[in-house]
Amino acid sequence: GSLLLAVAKALAEGGVSNPNDIIFGCDKQPVNGHLTLVPKSNLVKSDFFDYPPDRKFDAVVMNPPYVRHHLISETKKKVYQKTINHLCQLIGKADLWAYFLVKAVSHLNFGGSIAAILPWSFLQADYAIPIRQWLTKSFGQIQVLALGADFFDKAEERIVLIWLKEYG
């Protein structure tokens, strides 16, 4: 819930009253210990790929799982690809974060934004080329900040922060 708490704090500092009421979360294993101010009805216990596609938001903040492609079953890859196929075609070597990022875009309202913590492979992997090209066509602004491997405790790889703005 760290990202949701940071969003709530930023909204409150920006003058939004009751920011916890407009924050939503989806996780297979939601933890509400730190998120006690967020209504339980706003925290969905679900696989993100089962999250209803008609749920739209102005902003999505995410830190998707960094599971390597060879650890994802072929059955799951087919499910993920079918879920996002209408937006972006990914090759079979895409890691799990890539599917999550594309799925997150499907939940944006026109003009919406995404902030994501992604692995360095977003910038370097061949499988990420179609994603970067698609994002370039889909968003009015893209900002990227590359960080070192030691930026987060126990992070074993370099990461990038991306901000995708003005969807559509």
C-alpha cells in the first residue's frame, strides 16, 4: 500500500479533501493494515487480469511484478495476451511487468496518466520495443528517470520510473 499512501498524501497536500475516498487498489493479496483510511470497498482482492475492463480512472500508479518470461506458464501468457491483444501485441519473451503495463492503460480515461516503477528491461529488452512504440503513439508526454540498482532496499536490478501523460 505504499504507493497508494503516497498518492493519498500528495492529493491531500494538493488540496483534495478526503483523498482516501477516491483511491482504489487491486491485488491478489491486498494488505489493509496501512490503508485503514481507504474504504475496504475500494480495495479489490483480485487478479489484475480479471479486473473489470469497464473500470476507468484518471490516473494509475503501479509497481508491477518483475517475473521473467520463462517463469510464466504458456497458459498464463495466452490469457494475458488475450486480455491486452486489442491494445498491444507482445512477443512470447515479454516479462510479466509488460502485460501489467498494457493492461493498466486499458483502465485509463481519455487524457489519463500512469506512473510506474519498471525494471531496466523497459529501456533495453528487444521485447519492450513494441511497447515503447505503442506508448509513444498512445500518450502525449512520456518522462523516464533511470535509477541505480541500489535505490530501493533489496532491489537486485536497475529500475526506471516512467510517467505517461495525456492518454489518447
